[in-house]
Amino acid sequence: MTQNQHYVPKFILRQFLADTDGERVAVYDKQTDKTFVTSIRNVMPETRHGKLTQTRSSPQHTKQHRRIRADNRHKGFSASGARRRTQLLSWGVCLNNMQTFGPYGNLGLAVTGIEIYMPLASDLLLCAWCPSLLSALRSDYESAARLRQTEALGRVMAGTMTARQMKESMERFHATNQPAASLLRDAAEGIPVSSNQDNMDYYNSLQTSFASRYVVCQQADFALARTFCLENPNAKHGRRMGAA
């Protein structure tokens, strides 16, 4: 007997409701370029034939999800932030990797450089990065700081820069690179990070890319999804993970 299962669990969909009373969400159809509002019972289901993995959420999953949301909002975390683009939801878990490995694939849980993103709410995103990404960012940041300091010190010793000017130069460097410094500090301390609009556009592009057909947005703002599909016609049917 076949039945519908949601490849995005309902307890996640409920965090993107456009109509809380009717439990309805705003949806963009990539294939028809149309939007509509419908019940969460009707969106992102997939008929299960025999061996497809069931994705129904358990009480433990729901309880853990609520705890994560409460903990991070208590800390003042917002993935989208005030007046910033809201999080889109489509496939759920999205993977990306900027590194390439010749004829081999680069998307996998144990692959060097992997990035994994899962929206938990319209303003909360769970992110898991390969440790090599933060290590590389930290190395680049520290190398750039040392280079700036060495160059400034050389100019001071040569008499072409005063100590005050050197201090101001280093302050400008740290101000310019504050986002990277904050990310490294917060990641090391386990503190949630607030994302800017560029970050959100990146995350939302991944959601749109992986969507097999439908994209959900609490604010019904599908401008980015539409633009992405217009610029990438092959993305209208989404991406699928496969075995190499």
C-alpha cells in the first residue's frame, strides 16, 4: 500500500507558516513559475513505494528542534536579521563544496570541504562545516594580520609612518575583517552567528537549487528563487544526490 510521506517534516514546515491558523504556507513552483498558498499537508509530500525511507518526525525530533530554537533565540540569534532576506525552505538538507576532486564527486558527509545546511525555521539555520574550512579561514586571517603588522612596522622603522599611524592602520584592518574575526571567535566558543544578506542569498540559492519543484517562504518573497531559476534553467527540476 502506498502512502504520502513528507521529505521535509511537518514540524519544520510549521516554522515557515504564512497562515498560522490554517497551517498554510506560501509556495513557489519552480516548474510553472507560479506561487500559491496551501496547507502543509499538501506540500512536499512524496509517495512511498516499498523501500523509500520514511521521514515522519518522532516526538524526540520535535522536542530537540524546539529546544535548539529556544536556546538560540534566547542568545539573540537571527539567521535573517532585521530587514534582511528571510530563509527559504525546499529540500531541507543542502550540501555544497567549493573544492573539486577530479573525476570524483565532492558531495558527501566525510568529504574534505563539505558544507551542510538545514533550515530549522524562517530565521534559524543549522550549519555544519568541514573543520578544514575554518582552519583555512583562521590561517588566512592570521597571515594577513601578520603581513599588515610587518609592513607597518617596517614603515615606522624607515621613518615613513608614525606609531600613531601604525595603530590606526591596524585598527582599520581589524574593522574591515571583523566579520571573519567574529565568525572564528563564535565558532570556537559555540556561539550562533547572525548572517548578513549576502550569506542569506547564498543559503537560499542552495535551497532553490536542491528543490525538486517547490520552495517555501514565510514572507512569500520569491524574487531570489525566480531569478535563480531564470538564470539557471536546468535547476527547475532540482539536484539529486547519487552514488559514484
